[in-house]
Amino acid sequence: MPKQPRLIIATRNAHKTEEIRHILGYRFEVLDVTSFPELPEIEETGTTFLENARLKALGISRRIDGWVLADDSGLEVDALDGAPGVWSSSYGGEEGNHSRNNERLMREMAGKAPRTARFRCTLVLAKDGGERAVFTGTVEGAIAKSPSGNGGFGYDPLFIPTGHSATMADLGAAVKSTLSHRAKAIRDFVAEVEKGCFIDS
């Protein structure tokens, strides 16, 4: 059996790494930057998902040998003029505090319409400090009136994908891996890999 190519995800978010690993399946040995404690924290100073994904991908790939995939994703709510957007993970005032983020979103959405929203994902693939490709994915939906479900992470308990009556957190990992913004971007990445592009074994 051929050796799996190694793919380093430029994140310390275990939920994100596991989701990507689940979507990619057997194709890669998936690690993230927690496996390399010497790597610095890359400051996300961009104002778009692409800028932040690029900062992380290039910053890590300059310091490590191998392919690096960086993701920047977030929730865009129409009634909030696209917020929280690139500040999705710190919307509640504390980086990575999902409960606070969801609480603030519910406060901001009280009495507002429309409740339409989307999750957006941008992936940047890099190697040796150079950008090799960009992949994007979007899933449309709406913001629920109250959180529901124990699956997923982030805003999943408040996001109802178009065509469904349950939140992403209610739908569970198996369904999420077929319709999420991240899943769509990763499928495009995998399609290019299976053509023989980018990843060398």
C-alpha cells in the first residue's frame, strides 16, 4: 500500500482538524500545528477570509517541510451586514468561546429580519512559502431563533442549512461532511489531488 502523503493543517483547533480529517478519509496523514510545538502563532490580521488563510498557509509553510493547508471560515448574516464574518471566532469577545459567540449572535438578531445567512470557507494550499492553490465553499441557510443540537462546533447550533429544518448541530457529522462550506472546499481540493495535482507522496 503506498504511503499516505502528509498534510499539515495550519490550525490549533482540534474540532477543525478532526472535521477535515473526517472529510479527507484515508487519502492523507492529517496533522496540525499542535504536532510542531516550535511553530509560532500566526496573527490573523487580514480583513477577508482569503487574506487570513493566506497568512497562515504561507507563514507555516515557510517554517516546515511539506504541504500546508490553511482554512479561514466564518458566518455571514445578512441582517448584520455580513457580520460576524472574519471575526466569527471572537465575536463574543473571547477567541474561540463558542458559547459567547452564539449568545452575542442571538442578542444581535433579536427582532431582526431577514434571518438568512451563510457559512463561507477559504482554503489556501502552500508549500515552501509559496501559494499553490485556493479553494472555496459556501453553504446558504438561516439563523435559528434558539440553539439546538449537540453536534458540531461554533455556530452549528444556530445555523439551519437551506433545504433542512434542523440545525447543523442537529444534523450531525455524517450529514455535515456532505454539505458544509468546509466540505465543499475540501472536495474541490481532493478533486485536484486525484487528477495528480499538488500532492507528492
